[in-house]
Amino acid sequence: MGFGGYFFTAYGYVPDYRFGLKTACKIDHQGWFLEEPYTGKPVDVTDGGFVVVEDPHEYFKNKGTIEDDLKTFPGGPKVIAAIHCPPSGLNLDVCLGYRRVGSDSVRKWIEREQPLLVLCGHIHESPWVSNTWKAKLGNTTIIQPGQDNPGTVFVDIKIGKRVEAKRLVV
């Protein structure tokens, strides 16, 4: 979808995680696997309700990868993307306990395609744990506003020759 000369796009999948609900999960790339055990029995949501995922390896084999999905994604300096999972390695993906769970595939897509702006937020507590809520990767600004205490977070974004962002906590 375009507006004001910019193209807006979104991607909702995240790399598999230890929590039970698997509907919005995929493996990050071929050869990637979750290193920690699941908390409870993995389940998917279907039109018929919750279904137990008996064999996670088989389940994910049929869903494809985040890396493959992002190969078809648009890029360039006029693209603004909302991507649920933050990229790896930029301190926007830090969970409580300082575990890092960002996507290598999202990071590679940003490095390759250089969109103007990426908004992500999967790790709600990350800005408070890592003390980081924005990063640059080449010409791309990446913002992870967070949703955890101490209050609601708004990010005021101004787009011109460059992206300016201000974080407002209310």
C-alpha cells in the first residue's frame, strides 16, 4: 500500500519460541532450531479450535521459513515495514534474563534491502531490559517502542530526508 510516495508493508511471523502457541511462528531459516524446551504442549489454532502439535519438526517443515518469506518482500528507501520480530544483534530483541531472540533473517533482509524504517515490537520488555529502543543498520532506522512499564509509549516519527524519532512515555 502506498501513501505520500512511501510503500507500507507488514510481516507477522516470529521465530519459534518456548511458549505453547505456534500459529504465528516459523523457523527463522533452514537449519535453525529452537534451543530451549517448550513450556507446555505446543498448540496451533485452526478453524476447528486448538490442535496439539505432536511433532514440532514436521509442523514447521510444512510452514516454510521467515528467510524464504522475506525474499519476496519489497525494499528500498521508500519502504516502511512493520515486522513483528526485531532483527538480531541490535539489542532490540532482549528478553527478561537477557536472552536474545531476534531474527537473523530479518536482519539480513534489512541489510540487503535497506528500507527507510522498520517498526518491530515482539519483545515488549526489550527497551527496558536493554535500554535501547532504536537502532540504525546502514540507512535503515529500526524502532522497538516496547509496551511494558513504566507506561504507554508513543513514538513520534518525522520522515523527511532522514527519519527522526522521539519516544514519549505517558
